[in-house]
Amino acid sequence: MAETDRNRALAALRFRALGDETRLRFLEILSDREHTVADLMAATGLGQSLVSHHLRALRDAALVTTRRDGRWIHYALSRPTLATTRLVLYELD
């Protein structure tokens, strides 16, 4: 039962993270390859603190992973299937 509770809590956290258009845009951008905060800032025109805020929510929901390379942190989708999940969500009637 505890495992089910944890899974339900994680699912709710993921749905909250996916309930924001900016975060969905980040997932779209990350669907082709990993990107840094600077990449996402350039692609969206958002400031560093706002980009970092949204990435934190996606990371907390286990939707993105990070890889450190020197002073840069690269963000990527946690699972390749997230790219196809986006298509399913966008086509719901």
C-alpha cells in the first residue's frame, strides 16, 4: 500500500508540473537533446531565475535529469517516452 501511495503522490506532482505552459515548452525543447539554462533562456526569452524555477519543478517531478559538465548543468528528458507523451496530451479532445 505504501508503494501505491508514493506512486500516486509522484503522479500528482507530475501533473502539477505539466500544468504549466512554460514547462510544457521546456519539455518540447528538451525532446531533441539536452540543453543548458542559457539555451532555454535564449529559446524562450525568459530570465535565468524563472527558467531555473521551472526546471526545478520538472526535476522534482522526475521529468528531467541533470548532468554537470564543469560549471554548466545540462538538462534532458528523464525518459525518451516523454516526447511521445506530449503528442498524446496535445491531441486529447
